[in-house]
Amino acid sequence: MGKTVYKLNSGDFVYDIKTHDKGLLIRRTVQPGIHSQGGFELFVWEIYWTDEKHTYYTEEAIQNMLDHGHLVLYQNI
């Protein structure tokens, strides 16, 4: 069974099941990979959490947390 692909957008909310924190996806940026072979990019999301902190997560990390039930996604319509 394959992974679920989530379409993340600025303005979407995530809810952290463990900490009960709520986060707002602010923006997605593209960062060059820091690998000796290069040639790839990382998609990084800036998230603003209700406890007034900014964090940055790769899109893959967010997808994994959603797949494993750590985060719940509430999409902005």
C-alpha cells in the first residue's frame, strides 16, 4: 500500500496530536540539497505555531507526520 499524498497549501492548519498545538502553514520555499552529489531540492514549509514560534519542516517530514497520525491536516478552502 502506497503513501497518501497530501496537497499542502499556505493557509492550511495542522494539529499536533501529542502537544495539542495548532500550526499555520505560512509559505513553502525551495532549498538546494546539501549533498555531495547535489542535483536535488528540498521543499521547506514555514509553520507558525500557537505558542508563538516559527519552525521549518521539510514537506516530506510533514507528510510522514500526517501518515503516522502525529499531525492532522485541516485544509483551507
